[in-house]
Amino acid sequence: MKALDLLGLASATYYRGKAPKAPQPAAVPHKDRVQPQTLLPEEWAEIVRLLTLEENSKLSVGKVFYKHLDQGINIASMRSWYRVAEKEKLSGDRRRQATHPPKKIPQLMAWNPNRVWSWDISKMKGERPRQYFDLYLIVDIYSRFIVGWRVEHTEVSAVAADMLTRAVTDQGQAPEYLHSDNGASMKSKIMAAALEEHGIASSFSRPKVSNDNPFSEALFKTFKYETDYPRGFPTLEDARDYVAAFVTRYNNSHQHEGIAGHTPANVHYGRVEEINTIRQAALDASYAANPKRFARRPLTPQLDAYVAINDPQQRTQQNINLSQTG
């Protein structure tokens, strides 16, 4: 005991260390432990049997559970029934479900103006509560040039067809394709007749896929996000006057980044090479004056070889976003 005192140990610690250790059973992994709440194999099989009975084939798991509980059969809780059904792939709606074939992905390519036009209708807010005007716009996807527009009190198929006819007349030719979403005016018989009359093929976006009509969507954003865009228009005439000024300004003055900084009119009417010559001369002069400022000779940005909606050459890439807001 004196030695324990010198070591600062209690006698209980000394004798506990000398006592033989009781044998410890090998640890059982948690996944191998028997849980008293676990369903027995025969209980599991009985639930599967009841769920797959012909008389229960049209009933939900919960209804099968209550049906047999009313008959005095209680194998497990309803939650356990659902776990068994999920594991055995017997859960879910057992009724026949409507199936719809996948919508065709619109794929259009334009190498020059007046090959593919895109159009849509958007609301312009009036000054009075619940007062709106409908803005119709047709844009050439290659040049981003607005070829037709209308502003009306309401959406009318005949108005859309007339706008298309006027655009074809103004351009002196019809496009090969007219692309739009699935609105009532877009798919109306009147518009279909106008397209057939001008020999234009129709193309439609898939439902709820905004990227299928990117050029019209982007144009409306450019229109409504102008810094001086009014909070509301007092009359239809005011709305028309504003749109007329916007179309002139956009077509002739808007330096669109999606078309290498050119205006839609310059691209649409083939003035790109002339402008590029002026641009390249300015870049060459800067390079000659101070070549050390440049890593290489600067070149004028060029137009893309083509413009596309859902470019078939890039369909393997994810998150394709063709919209340009300029």
C-alpha cells in the first residue's frame, strides 16, 4: 500500500488491473444485427402476395392495406407496406397513363437574310389598370432586322396574317421558314393559309422551351429594357408611335453584339464588307502607330457563317443558349 501511495495510485486501480478481463464478444456490424422490428421473410412475402392479387391490381397500396385490415389481417404498418411496395417496384399509379410522343426539336439554319424569320406577340402596358396593347414583331434571325410589326388592342389572327403579307411585300420575297411559339394566332387557320399562299414553311417551338424561340424573346427584352421605355402608354396611337421610332432606331442604329457590332440594316442589306473595310483601316492605323501595344495585328470581328435555332451541329453540347440581347 505504501508503494501505491508513492505512485499516487488507488488500491482499487491496482486490483482492477490484476483481475482477468472478461471475454468480449466480437462486434456485430450494424447491418448484420437482428432488429426486432424487422419484417420476417414470410411477412414480406405475404404483403407482396396481397399487393399482386388480381383483385388488388387497380388499387393503391393504402387501399389494399385498409381493405385487408377490415378483414382482420394486420401484417405490418402502412408505412411498411409502402416500403415493401417500393422495394418490389409495386408502388406508383397503377392506372393507365396518357403518353405523348416527344415534341420535335425545331432546327433551323440561316446563311443569309430572308431565309428564316421569327415572330411573336408581347404585351405593352397601358396607363390604366389592366390596360394592355399587343405588340407583333417579325425579325430576320440572320440579320436581326425587324421586317414587320403591328400594335393592336388585342391579338387577332387576321392582323398577324396581314402583317406577314406586308413584310413579304416590303422585302420583295418570302422567307423559307417562319418560326414561332404555339400561340393561338401562330397556329390559326388564317395564318396557315397565309403561309401556304406565300410558300413559307412553318416551324414551332416545343411547349415550355423558351430557347426554341430565342431571337424573338431577345428582341422583346431589348425593346422593353431600353432606359427610356415608358411605364405605360396612354393610347394605342402613343404605343404605335413609340414602336415605330424604336424599329427605325433599332434597325439602323443599334450596334448589335450578336452580329459583330453591326446594325441589323447593314447586315440585312449587305453593307457589312464596306463597314469592315473602314473598321480594319482604323485598326491598321492604330497598329502602325503603336505596334508594341498589341500582341498581334488586330482584326475586325466577322459575322458568323450562319445563325441557327437549335444548331444541329452543336446538339451534343449542354445548355445551348442562342439568344442575343444585343
